[in-house]
Amino acid sequence: MTIATEPLPFAPYRELSNEHLSERIRAAKETLGSSLLILGHHYQQDEVIDHADLTGDSYQLSKLAADSAECRSIVFCGVHFMAETADILANRPEKIAERGGARVRVVLPDMAAGCSMADMAAIRQVEAAWDQLGEVIDTEDLTPVTYINSAASLKAFCGKHGGIVCTSSNAKAVLEWAFQRRKRVFFFPDQHLGRNTSLKMGITNDQMPVWNPHEDSLGGNSKDTIENSRVILWKGHCSVHQMFQAEHVHSFRKRIEGIQILVHPECPQEVNDIADISGSTSKIIETVRKAPAGTKWAIGTELHLVNRLKKEHPEQEIHFLSPLVCMCATMYRIDLPHLCWSLENLVAGTIVNEIQVKEDVSRWSLIALERMLSVK
Ligand code: 13P
Ligand code: SF4
């Protein structure tokens, strides 16, 4: 397999119908056989999910990439940080040795599929914050915890500084791990996941200052606030989940008797506090699957997942929590034309849109990711 010097031109794929694209995707998958693994995040549109070999939340997808045995290429229908994580985990030194030196090539069908939350924390900002914090508190007592929704460079930072990665499904266990070792946590980039999880552990808002990377001094905090902190939260958020509001919850409860509110912990505290259940995308799916017919839900997470649940569970009454369209525009970049184009390039022996994390970043990130995978 070579890296494409002249990939198949993309423009003609835009002209094809979904039926035609699906047929060609199936043919490419058949040709590539077990050397190919297509992974799909739950927020992907249905047409794409239909072609995924395996689907999952961020934690499950990292496990699947880490455990991949036969495959030589992973086409990741998700966003950039997920493909980076897959590259790091699928290409651990022992895995490469098992394959006689061969790497798993990870492809992101559209390079524009990023994550606005991950973009809210750049490595130079995190390093600058760490240095400033070191002037006020002992950073030997501080564990950096990065949400998996972050660039690999932030995971590497955590690896180097005794820190760890978390996902929405294991954030509490990861914070417990951190507090068993040191007295404070620096949590980035999602303030809401950090706050919602810490509140459940009995940490109070006055012990959780928010670090604004755009403020010159101590992220906009006083020395006292930082000294008295237990969890320092980065001022980042998900633009999709930020849209859900407490008044949406009140309005559903007023209108529909017996409705249950099910949300993702990336939602703000005001929503999370009054929801009936909060959890990762997999927990949301499992909760709906296990509920008896006739259960009524208003769900606060990405629109494509909620619409899929509505289709799959006509026996239940499912509503989208917000009156507005809250969809992940970057996930949505992965569509059938990009999927078909990247697969047909693989068949032609060329790799387009390869995600390959730099060796030193990968080595340090792996340390933080392996710590996460070891937390039960
Ligand atoms: P999970 O699938 O891990 O719950 O994460 C949601 C998300 O925002 C992915 O970017
Ligand atoms: Fe990032 Fe939010 Fe999209 Fe998840 S839903 S990929 S956190 S922008």
C-alpha cells in the first residue's frame, strides 16, 4: 500500500446517488475483506452507520481500535481526535511487532471532520496554564485529565505529567483514580463534563474555578481561588450540547406527564442537575433499549442519534429535548461520497486522508490512554 500521490478525484463522487454510492461502498468492502475495519460513532448519519462494521461511543471505539487484530486499515467515521486515538492504540509497539512491522493505516474520510470542543484547548495554552499554576500551587499535587475529545498533543501532555484520558462513560472512575494519587485535578477541555462528574463526587462549585485561557493572569482567577481549588476546569464546551437549556426540561415536564429526561454529561450543569438520567451515548442507547414500551423520553444529545432511536423504538415516545436543531456539523462532514472515495482509493492501493500521529506525541499519549484503559 502506498500513500497516494494521485488520489482518485473526489468531485465525481458528489454527482452519484446514495444508492449508487452504497453499491460501490459494498463492493469496495467486499474486495478489502477483513483487512478493512469501518468504525462509526453513534452521531453519524444513518447512511454512514449502515456501512460501519462496528459502532460505539468514544470509549468503545478506542477499545475496538486497540483490540483490532486482522485489519490493516481503519476507516474512521467519526471526528479527527477519534481517528488520532485509533492510530495511537492500533499501532502500539507490541501490535506492530505482532504484525511483523506493519502499521494499521487510519483514514478519516473528510479531514474537515474536527471537533469544536477539542479546538478550544491548544497545547501551547495548556502548557502556559500549567506553568502559571506552578507559580501558585505544587503541580506535583495536580493531575492533568484530558477528555478524549482533545488533540493527541494534550493526551501526550497528560502522559508526561502523570495524567490520564477520560471519556464520558468513565469520567467518574478516572477522577477517582486521579484523587487516589494527588489532591487536585486540572480538567480539559470540557468544563461541563468535568463539573457534572465532580459534583456527583461531592466536590462543590466553589472548589472548581474555571480557567479561561484568554485571560492573562491565572485564567481569570485569584491566587486564593486556585489555592483552594480541587478541580480546575478549562473554559471549553461542546457547541452542540451547550444548546440544551433547563427551560427545555421544564417545558417537557409541564406538557407531557411521566416524561423522563435523558441527557449527555456534556450538557451544562443546569440541565444535567435536573435530568432523570445522564450518560454517554452508549448509556443513552442502552437506557432506551431496556425501557418498557410506552416509556416517554426527551433526549438531550446530538440530533442524528436521537432520530435513529426514534426510528428503532417506535414502541416508545421519544422527543428531541431542544426546539432547535442541535447537530454535530463536523461529524456530518463524513458522508457517502467521502466514504466511497476513501474506500475506492484503498482498493486502488492509495491512502487518502491518513491520520498518523507523530511518534513522540503518540508514545506519550499512549501512556495516558493506557492508564485510562486500565481504570475499571
Ligand atoms: P460519547 O460517545 O463518548 O458519549 O461522546 C460524545 C461525543 O461528543 C463524541 O464527540
Ligand atoms: Fe465535538 Fe460536540 Fe461534535 Fe462531540 S458533538 S464531536 S464534542 S462538537
